[in-house]
Amino acid sequence: MASGKYFFLEFFPGKEENVFQLSPPNPSVTLPVPMNQPAYANPDVLVSTAWVADHSTDPAIRVIESNEDVLLYDTGHIAGAVHIDWHTDLNDPLVRDYISPEAFARLCSRWGITPDTTCVFYGDKANWWACYALWVFRLFGHTNVRIMNGGRDKWTAEGRPLTREKLAYPASDYPVPARRLDDDIRAFADEALAQSRSGKPLIDVRSPGEYRGEITHMPEYPQEGVLRGGHIPGAKSVPWKTAVNEDGTFRTPAELAQIYSVNCGLRKEQDIIAYCRIGERSSHTWFVLTYLLGYPSVRNYDGSWTEWGNRVRMPIERSA
Amino acid sequence: MNKACPDPAEPPAASQYPPKLAAIVSLFEGLPDDEKRETLISYADQAARCAPVEGETYDLEDVRKDEECTDTVGIFLKVAPDRSVHFRVSLGPQVQILTRAMTSILCKGLDSSSIEAVLDLPADFVPRIVGGQLVRVRSQTVYYVLTRMKSACRAYLNRERAAAP
């Protein structure tokens, strides 16, 4: 097993306390890999591109593409895949919140999804929005969920086919969920504030520049209306990108454990809250912690920095 | 009502845009959402044809990667003796589909317009083409290419003024 010191010095040279950054993966760097590589906590939740190619039109499986690029699905997608738009399909059109249980049942019915359907999510940006959509499905209690490792970029990099044909599925009878699991896997601003005050783990998954308050937008993205920069007091910086390889696939279980358990010091018995700007990158980290590392109590603060950085009297910390 | 004082809530008529752009706006406004998406993708597919042509010279070239944009965008401006403009645009591979579509629309819609018409063009035609559902904070770069085209026109005028005796 790679020692924490080895990994830290290799990947985080000269970084200040609380800031855990990972340099872009360097092919020349070879981590010591143990002979008996530990497995992900829930290995079944990750499926390969090859597996999806073999199963994309299986009636018990629904492949779901969810992207940031709003027209990407329309330019071509995996055969049989349906499109779920994070904004128009999953968010309430008026209130900043998710759709109602009734609307979720309608959405699933529209795509022929039943509570037993295996929903396999994939998308652009190393699966940011795929993880976000998966997290919303989990909010409504849909448990049979998967992520296609590497997302859309890996599929296309492998030269796998895309189609513009949009399949229609017979409407299913999806029962209206009794409740949304907001208390279990979602955090609100006041809960994040309480977390901060009590010194419990808060993980800021944004870029280091956003965390330090040097910029108020995501690198390479436009402003999203944040008045102040910085981070929630006590939050540790673990950019989402530390969890993935250059091809968008997730790092090995040992590497993930090193990043989150050893270097960041997260323990299984802790309540953990992750946040970013609007909840998509933190969904990615939520997925890693919950499914790949098996942390039992992780919540995604989806209000994130666009709420915290604008809300009156919220405490903010900035790194020197 | 005093016609000299238009209701600010009323959207401008498409005829207030340069003629070719007005025709595109009218086309999109008549389309149902599904066809609108398909048409946008058709325009996006044509964006490569807007790239600068080898051997062609331009009066102004502005190629850069802005911090808030996902990839490099190059604006190539040619001004004819009658002061009408012709744009070519190069786009990096990471540029999103909607921005590619808007590039194609702008190159076609603003072709042969005057510099002044480009500078005066309000951005309110964008949601009329794209539709409200697709314009979101994360996709504000859909306005970016227009901003860069205007910036190129301003730079051209400034250079022209500076060179004037």
C-alpha cells in the first residue's frame, strides 16, 4: 500500500495545510500498487463502456445521458440512451429545488423506467451531470443505479458508435415516491453552517482558486452570480478532479482511499458534507465517497457556493 | 400610445436586426422546440465552414483563450471598401454545441452588415433563436462570440481612427 507520506509528497508538494490538490496525472509517475488491490466498496455501481455496449438496449436497463453541453445528446448518443436534462427535467422551474415526487414519477414513466429498472448514467465532463442525475434519482429512492466509468468522452475516444435516433419507450407505471431523501443525502445551508461550527468534515470540491477566494467563477466558465469568494470556514479543499484519471475514469480504490481517508482524514463514522458551486461537482465526490469508498453518511450541499457566497451574514474564510 | 416611445417590455421586431440575421430569427421563431434543436445542430455542424480560409487575408485577427471560456476562439474580420463586414471564426474542440451553432448563425446573419450595425446589434435575438430553455447561466458563452465580434469591430475602428491623419 502506498504510504500517506509517499503519496502526499508525490502529489501535493508544498501545499498548505487543508488544501489537498492533485497535479494532472503524470504517466511517468508510478504509484506503488499492492499485489492485492482492494476493491471499491460497491464495485457493481461502476460499469464499463464495453458492458454498456452489450446492454444498452436491454429492456431491464435504461441508459441515461446527462450533460452540461445542452445539445450534445442531440448530436449523437449511445443507442437506446435517453436524455435527462439536469435543468429542465430535474430542477423545479420556479423554486430553487428539485422536482416533486409526482414529477419524478412522470419523468420515469416517460422513459419506461420502473423501480426495478437498472439506470446507467453517463455524460460529458467526466460524468459530473451523470453523477448529479444519479444523486437526484437516489433522492427519490431509486436504488438501482450505475455510472458508466469514463463517461461519454471515454466512449467516443474508443471509437464506439453514436446515433441520432431517439427511441421511444412504452410508458411505465412508476409509483410516486413517498418522500424525497433530503434528510439523508442532501444538506442545506443551515446544516452546512452547523457542520462548520461543530468542526465536522466539509469538503470543498471546487478548484483551488475558488477555494482560496481568488476567483468567483469556475476556471474556464462564466460568472454564475456569486458576490463573494472564499470557502466555508473549516472546509478542506479536495477538488473533484483528484478522484479521476486523465480519461475521466475513477482512480483505483487504493488511490481514492489515500486521497480521502489518509490525506484528508475522513473517517467512516463521520457525517460528511461536500459542496461546490451548484452541486454537480460535489455530486461526483458524493458518488465517490458513498459508492466507491463506502462512507455511510455523506450529504451533498447542492445550494453550494452560489447560495453560501451570496447569503447575508454567512461566514467566509479565505486562504492567504 | 406615443409610438416614439416604445414599450420596453415589447420585444424588438426581427426587422430591427441586419436582414440576414432577421431571416434566421424569423425561421427559428416559427419552429417547434424539437425542430429548433435539430436546426441548431445543423448550424453547429456547419461551424467548421466558418473557419478562416488559407490564403485569405483579414483586416483584423484576434485569437485568444479567455479565462472564462472553455477553449480558444479566433475572430477574423475582413472589411470591404463599402465598409461591410465578413467574419470568419475558429473554434477549439471544447467549445459547446450551442456556441458552435451561434457562431454559424452570426457568420451567416451578419455577413455584409456594416460595422456600425454589428456594434449596435442587441443580444436579445439570442433567446429568440435558442429558446428560453436552452439559455442558462452555464451556457452564457452563447453570447460570447457576438461579444468577440463586436470587440473586433471596435478594435478595427480604433485602429482606423489612430491611423487617420
